[in-house]
Amino acid sequence: MIRPLFIEFVLFLIPFVVYGLFLVATRKGVLAPEAWSLSRVASLAIVALVLMIASFAGFVTFGGAPGDTVYIPAHVDENGNFVPGQTVPRPK
């Protein structure tokens, strides 16, 4: 669960880091308050949220098990052995 949250956090930070690098490259003050106006931060936040929503859509579309499978949760079998959760093809 930590990996998807980390990916979303990084995707949210990307626009801010790119803008900071732009400020460094143009030799403008990275820490100067006028470089980080409210409208600029708001537009960066909107771009960050769009990136996050796009990644959520990508995870939903391309992640997970195929639709024609059934999830069998982890359990202990008759012999006392742990059987991890798995997906199997749906019975016809």
C-alpha cells in the first residue's frame, strides 16, 4: 500500500520541483515570495491534481486482476499450511 501512496505523492510534487528547477535555471530567487504567488501555486496544484487523477485512472485501467477471475483470500488448508491469496479463472 505504501508504493501507490508514494507514487501519488511524487506525482503531486513533480510540478513544484520542475518550477523550482526553472527558477534555478533562470537565476530567479527560488525562495523569493514573488516567484511563488498564490496564482502560480494554485496553477501548480491544479496540474499536480490532474497528474494524480490521471495516475489513478491508469491504475484502475491497467492494474489489478483481469475481469474474468475470482479472488480466493488467504487461508489455512486442511493440513495446517498457509495458502496465500490468489486469483483463479472464473469457473464456467
